[in-house]
Amino acid sequence: MCGIAGIIHRDGAADLGAEMTKMLQSMKHRGPDSTGFALYGPKDDLVVIRFVLAEPNEGGFGLDERLEKNRAEVESRLAKIGADVATMNSETGYAFRATVRYSGELKPLADYLEDVPGCEVLSLGNSLEIIKDLGDADTVGDQYRLPGFTGTHGIGHVRMATESDVDLASAHPYWAYPFADVAVVHNGQLTNYHQWRRRLERAGHRLQSECDSEIIAVYLAQKMSSGMSLETAMKESLDDLDGVFTYLCVTGDQLGVAKDEMAAKPLVLFESDDLVAVATEEIAIRALVEREVETRDPYEREVLVWQV
């Protein structure tokens, strides 16, 4: 019952935070439990880290003291691994955004931070920022001050919890750990999830969740890391990944969509000279464009990729 959405501006940056919030809020009926955004801001030389130190509904005696202690430990570890902190801010007390000057590999950095009690790295990259929390899009957007977030492209997800808890660990999107600037949302189910999880783990990947969206993200990122284009990797995924699904993948400069051979999971597409918008329901595109538009449904086994 979840909903997914994506935007890519081909003529420059826009208020991506406000736009994605509008689209996802219009599909609140598909998933009021949690909302997530993978947004791409301007690239620079800094690495952006989004991480959490606790669940939003976590309580208990001394929580504030533990959070402060663990935040200090994160800063200490960043210094030890050679990451010079430029900024570190928190909108919630448990969710943080840091920018660092760092030229090393991302995997040791992410692993080192996640050894801090309660720390989960949501995203790492030069432009990707994953923001997700409990509640609908307006609630999360206001909490993290997303209106005003300037960027070129992004994806989002609204979730109705069915088989797992209502918590951040189960909220989407998922970063393709530890590959920079790759994220995925999807609607559907992979029936060969466990097979691909074992394959990726044998290849040395440490998966952060039990969600099949993360499998898709790491699968695609691994293919691209060997020189394959996003489009080719997505086409190969239609042969390798079994199930009924529609997914969106974003990289530092691309947005792609793929539907399986049954095309049972809905998706509608609007495309103009300067804007591409996709969503589970047309209502989300109308919330963004706010005028009469023509949309179409991607076909069975169709893969589409757009460039910034």
C-alpha cells in the first residue's frame, strides 16, 4: 500500500524539499506511518553525513545524556579517522546532519561511526541527503525544515507498516551502503530477496536492514561501481530480481525508473522539457504541477533514465 515519488529538474535547481513534500503528502492515504526523502543538493568538496543516534519514540532515563555522550563520540571518531568537521546540526535531538572534509573511503568511515551505540548512518555522499522519520510528509517536512531545500532531483516514500515495526530502521528510502550518492525506493516485493542478500553479503556488503529496497540499491550500485551505466544495471535487474515491483533509483546526476515484467505495481509519469515527475498515483503529480497534465504509465519491463 506504500507510495513512491520522484522528481528531476533538467534546467537547474528548485525548491526540491517543498516539491517532494507536496507530492508525498498527497499520497498520505497510502502510508501515514513514516515518510522518507532522498534529496540531491548542490555538489561540493564536503561529504554530507545524515545519521541518527536513537529512535524517535525512544525514551528512558538519561536519554539526553546518552545522546550528548554519543554525539561527542561521533565527533571524536570523525577526527580520529581524518574527517574534519565543518558543520554538525540536529533538528530533532536524535537525527543529525554533518558536513566533513574527508578524502578516504566511505565504508571505513560509516563502519567506524556505526560502532557508536545507537548510531545508524542514513546516507553519505557529496550531494545525497536521506531524511526520514515517523509521520506524514508535512510532519517530517516541517520537523526537518525541508521547504527551502534547493536541489535538482530526489525520490520519496510514504509507508504503511504491514510486516515490520513503525520505526526509522524500517522507513525508506535506503542508501546503497557504502556507495556514495545512490538511493532507492520501491513498491512491491522481491521473492528472491534472501538469495540476493546472501550473494551481496558474500561479496562483502553489510546490509543495514531487512528491507528488499536496500537489496535493489546495493545491487545497482555494485554494478555501476564496475563501470556499468545506471540504465544497463537497471535492465539487468529485471532478469536477476524476481517479484512484483516498481522502483526508482537516484544517483548524483540521474533518476531512473523500472517496472517488472508483470507491471502490476502502479506508476504514472509526467515529462516536459524541463521537468520529469513520477509517482504511484497521478494525484501526486497534480499536487506538484497544479494544472491539467498528460501522464502515461510505463510499460512492462520498461526502464527509463533521465539526466540532470
